Amino acid sequence: MWINLLLFVILIVSGKGVEEIKLVDDREFLLECNYDGNCSQDTIFKTTEEYQLLVTVKTVDLDGGSGDFLLIKSGTEIDDGLSGRIFTHHINHERTYISLTNDLLVQFYIHPGIERTRTFAGFALTVQRLDQQEEPTTVASSDPDASILNNITVNMQILKPIDEALDLFKSTVVRMADEFINGTNMTLAAPISPENVTIILVVTCPLHWPRREDCVQIVFALPVALAEDSEDYETNQLSSDNLNEMWKAASSFFNSESTTYILLYEYHKRNFVIPWLAAIVSVTVLFAILYMLIGDLCSKKIREKMLVKKEEEFIEKPNIDLNNADLVVLGPHPYQTVPPLFDSDVTYFNPDDTTLIREAHAPPRESMDEGIINSSNVNFFETENTAPRRETTSRKNYDMLP
């Protein structure tokens, strides 16, 4: 218990749900909160002014769909203008952040009155004080305004005290500039010295940068005096484009043995951008080619089927002009009247059968007017009662009606 008191001092502000923790040692403080209410809603970490706070978020499992969240930000107030991070659901890997101030706010909000579908674990994080990483440094320039307009920003890994590292940084930039200018048509009025390297700002690398505790972001310019016979005589410094070209061409100087504790820090995760972009473009082009080939093949098949169907329809239903007198049509005339004969009106007729054939529902012969033929009561065959049957050697014949 006494060891814990040496590591940090805990102050609880009663009635406000705020817990203040002051770190007085470099040891980590573990904060674990769940949905059982074992933590205050707001937890404030503080340390002395010469330190910053390093936060490592180990696990997060929250019901973000119900409005729960975890807020981690610099400062002690929500609306103080300082940046932070909000977690609402789940993380698969640890996240590390550094507060730019000597205090930190951790807010765990649980939306009340919600029936959750499962049990959520909450979160776990560690807070540790860290030596100040931000140390702005400025070197006088012959033209400060121009230096601000023409500069570049680089990220460097610093493994030694910042003053020594910046001196080495300046001397290395001078070597880079000499090699760059020798490859151009520029002529200097005087040799470049470390005093020409104007460091505008030195800050900690962005929060998302890997191993941020050893990384600094440097903004610098390089004013140089050009000779009178130089093409750009009136300008007295390298432009931002020149500095970018110089940096790309000669940044290998930072990997030499003389600069072992100040290295060019590249964000290697960006190396995956080009392969992923190439893969996406390749897959898109492949799908486009397949779509064109399949679409052309399908449209060709559809056109062939439509052409065959059109030819079949033309054969089955030719376009005949009935008003054309020269056209001979083997079929009934459109104005011809045909007796209404149906399959149900006449029984099946077999010429070799001796059974009498008679029409269904045929009227008696005596009821028909002589000399008048009506298509509705025509009897095509003689029945047994109306005509004598004459036998032949081959088959039975019937007299047709007059």
C-alpha cells in the first residue's frame, strides 16, 4: 500500500463522479472499468509540467450502438479545444497515444436504461508519465518571412538529447544541400553553414505515428545566398520544391554511421498503399474486360435468337395482301361462310365399319323444306329410317341428300 502511494496520489472529488489521479513516478497506472460501475464517469490524470502522459489502450468492448463511449483527450475539460480520441465498440490491437499536456481526461459514459443483448467487458488502459518530447527551437535567419514560406516537414527518430540531435540534423542538412546544389546550375555567393538551416518548429510526431515516443516532427528552411551570375540571383533561399528534391535525393545521409542516433523515420504502413492500389486497379480492369466479353457474347446470342424467332414468325404468318387479285391463296376466302361443324356434333366415321352413322341431334327429314338447304341442319348421311340400305361387296354406301 505504501508503495502505491509513492507511485501516485489519488484525489476523489465527491458528488461529481470525478476521480483525479496524480502520477509522481514513471511506473504505469492501470485503469480497468466495466459495466458494474466500478469506476467514476470522469477520471483525470495529472503530472508535473516537465512531463507528458503516455496512454496505452489495451482493450475496449463497449455497447456503442446504445450510445456508450470512451473518451481520451488532453486537458481536463471537454470543451477546452484540445484533441482526443473516442472509442465506441471494440479494438483488436493496443493503441498508444501521447498527451501534449501534463494532464489527461478519461471519460467512460454508459447510457442509462438500456437492456443490452450481451455482457460487455468495458475497457482497460495504462497511463504513464513521459519526458517532454516537444521542445520548439528557432535559429535566426537572414530572411525569416521567406523561411516560413519555403520549408518542408520531416519526421525523425531521435535517440539522444534534443539539442545534440538538432545540431547533428543541421550539419547533415548542410551536406545534403552541398550535394544537391552541385548537381544543379546554382552558384552560391558563400558556402552553406549550419547557421543557414532555419528550424522553424520541432514537435512530437502525430498521434497515429508508430513508436511516437522516439519521433519528432521538424519543420525547417534553408536560406542560401546566390551569386550575382546565378539565374535566381534575387532569391536568397531554396524553395520548398528544391528542399523536397534535395531530401529525396540525399536523405540516405541520415543512415550513415555518423548519425546513428538521428534517423530518417518513415511510416512503413504507407508502403501498403501502392500494392493495394495496384491490386484494386487490376481487379477492376479484369472485371471490366470480363463484363465486356460476357456482355458481347450474351448480346450476340440474344440477337441470333431474336432473328430466328422473327424468321419463324414470318413463315407462320406471312404478310398477305388479300386485296391483291393476282395472289392465289389456298384457303377459305375471308368473306366465305362455313357451316358450324364441331367435333361434338358428328360421331367418328369409319368407312369399314358396318355400324350406322348418324348425326347427333339431327332433325327429321320431313321437317326440312324441299329445295332449301340450311347449313345448320344439313344431314350428310342417310339414316336407317330415311333411306334404304344398299349392300355392296366392298362397303356400305349411303345416298346423299338432294
